[in-house]
Amino acid sequence: MALAFSLISLLIGIIQIGVQSRESRFSTPTSNFLTAGQAGIARIDIIGTIEDGYSSPGSTGAQDVVDQIEEASQSASIRGILLYVNSPGGTVGATRRIYDALMEVRAKKPIVAVVTDVAASGGYYIASTADAIFAYESSILGSIGAIAIHPNIGPFLDKHGVQIQTLTAGRYKDSSYPFRNLTEEERQMYQQVLDDAYQQFLADVAEGRKKSIKDVREWADGKIYSGRQAKAIQMIDDLGGEKEAVEKLKIILKTDEDLPVYRVEPDFMDRFFANVGGGGIQMRNAESEIAASPFRFSGVLYMAPMGLGQLPGWMALDSARGVR
């Protein structure tokens, strides 16, 4: 009798897995035949620097995240989204793209965010789309603002007898090059771009958190806060982790049923390359890694200063050149 029950359970599980695989890539983190295909919560990770394109080790690619958000939105078996954030921020466009996708799905399904180590700048920007944000007491949040870095390696090159000659067509064409200081006009030009990005940041966070821009401006001045401090000023809703976030989702959904947390399973090629020492996802991002140049102008970023060192190619030459 027990054997017959086991065989029936196994058959049901296989059928459910087949149905689920056609609907979505989301699956439970541990194999469980009895819960496969069961309605649950989609966990979407925002880990490392946020960039456009596909994810690679240490960064989150906006294309991957948006694809997951769309799958979670369309899947009938996904009741809500658990947003898992551990990021110092990233590029303006990639951050906004993820924000827009989450705000769209929030109208259909609840979102609750969990901050582990850090949700700074663009990391918090994305977390603000959640119906509720949880963080640990010692989590770091804030650093809200926009930043652009313009290194000047001209004196270093002069010292070593290297001269750079630049030919341009357009008055400001070489303003991003790291071989001279910015002129006052160029500083004003970049400051205007930064101010526009900052105002957009304030407006979007205010909409996500359902607060006035005036309220958000009180703590959106680049400061960082601990989780406990963030709760006191209502940057987050409560202290806690994944367990508390899942319970909050169940409250929003008005259900007492068990809701397993699903994560996207890597496709076959990603698993294959990972097992042989490469990475399928990393290979898809290889072109952008090659294009990254040392000592580059950073562009406008929603990123905490602590995350700048994670940008590929920024202020670092590869190890083959002997400089780190």
C-alpha cells in the first residue's frame, strides 16, 4: 500500500513538473515532488552592481531581471514576488528599467523586498517598488542620489612622458576623456544631467513608497542608514528577513496556505558551462566586458561610492598589465 502511494505521488509530481516547466522557469530550491507545480512566490535577486544586458558574476543584468519579472507576472502559479536585494546600485538606465517592470507587475501581484547587506542608491531605488520592505538591523540603506566620476590621469601620463592628442568635431566631445580637468561649463553640463537624474530618483521612490517628494527628500541626501535607523524614518517597513517577508506576502494575499518560494533555474547551457569551469550567462556578457576600458568616465550612476570598485574596467587595468 505504501509503495503504491509512493508511486502515485511520484507520477503526480512528474506531471506537475512538466506542466510547470511549460509555464515558467521558476522552481523550488530543493526537489520536492509533492510541491512541484504548487502555487507559490517567485524570488527575484538583485545582487551586486546593476547593469544593462545579462547578469554575470558580481552583477545583475537588467535583461535577466526583466525577463524573470515578466515570467512571474504571466505565470498563474506565481502569487507574489519576493525581491531579494543586496546591491550598492548601478547604471541609471538599467535601474530604471527594472523599476518600471516591477511597478507594472505590482498592479497585478504583491511585491515584498528583503534587504540583506546593502540596498544603496539604485539598490534602494528598486526596493522602493515593493509593497513592503524588510531589512536586518545592521543592513545598510540609503546613499540616495546620482554620481558621476571623472578621473584625470593627465599628470600621471605627463610624468611618464606620454602625450595624448585628441581631435574632435564638437565643442564638448572630449569632455568625458580622462586626460584633463573639466572646464566650468562642462561641470555645469554634467551637474544638470545629475540634477535631472536625482529629481527622477526622488519622484520614483516617492511613488514606490507612496510618500510625498518632500518626505523622501528628508533622507535622500546621500546619507547611509542602518536597518534600525531606516525603520525609524520609514525608509523601510520593518526589521526581518525572508521568513517575515513571506508572512507579509501571505497577509497581503489574505491566505494561510503554505506558499513555497520559487527561484529561476538556470537553463541547461548555463549549467553545462558552469560545470566545465565557464559560465553560460557570463559568456553572453563577454562583449561588454571586453569593451570596458580602464580609467573610463563612469557615466551617471545611481550607485553608492562603496560600489564604484565593482564597475568593470573603472580605475583598474587587467592583471596581465600588472596594475590593480
